[in-house]
Amino acid sequence: MKMGYRTPNFKKSIKARTTGKMKRAVKKSVNPLYGKKGMGYINDPKKAVYNKIYNKTTIDGRPSSYGNPNNKNITDQSYNEDNTISSNTFPIERKKGTFYLGLALGFYLLFIAFMLFAINAMSKYSAARQAPLNYILPIVLFILGTLFMKIYKNINRKDDK
């Protein structure tokens, strides 16, 4: 059994892309079980188990930009005996609002940096202890960081409804 990257077969790839909807529609009208999930295990269990293991242990050798660049799904494709594709599509789990997470982390880092600067200045100069900027700015930075973190969490909250 192969493990790792699959060697791309451009001939099969072109064949799979040119097998049209009409051909699949005709096959489905003749055979009502054609294209249904799990039919590979019924028709040829040995081949179905082999393909399942092969697809789990190997990685597509083609670059991710190959094919449809607008496709936001990872597609696991396997070829049937008649060179048609049966595919299972799984959506990619992406975190939304990473911009807000970056802003929150940036404000937290600024807060920490300014606090270190203010503590250093207050220890050296007694006039720095009376400066209101040394007290107001860290509070504002911390509030902004917390606000953007809350926005990020609200965007990524999963509703159980």
C-alpha cells in the first residue's frame, strides 16, 4: 500500500473532468443505485476497503491551486471501474475574524509594552508618577484589546440551534 504523496495522473484527471453530467444522468436513470453513497462496499467490497485505506494514507500530489481556484472544499476523489468520479466533499473549518484576533493581540502587546515603559519611567523619574497618560493609555489599550477579542469570540461562536 502506498503512503505519502500520490503521483498525479493527468490522463485520469482529464478523463474525470470531461465525463459530463449527461453521462452520469443516463447511468443513474438506468441504474437507480448508481452514484449512491456506500454502493462501492456492495459492488466490490475488497476494492472499496482498499480505496478507503489508500485515500486515508496518501496525499494529493497536485498543488492546491490545480483545478478550480474558487473551490473552497477539500475533495476526496476515487475512480470507479468506468473512470467516473465518486467524491465526498468536506468543508474546510476556518476561523472567521482573524483580523479582529490580530487587532486584539496587537493591543494586548502594546498594553504590555507600554506598562513596562511606564513602570521603568516611574521608577526613574518622580514626575512620571503624576502624568495621567501613564494611567489612561494602558487602560484604553487593554479595553480595546478586550473589545476586539470579544468581537472575535462572537464571530466564532457556534450556535447549537
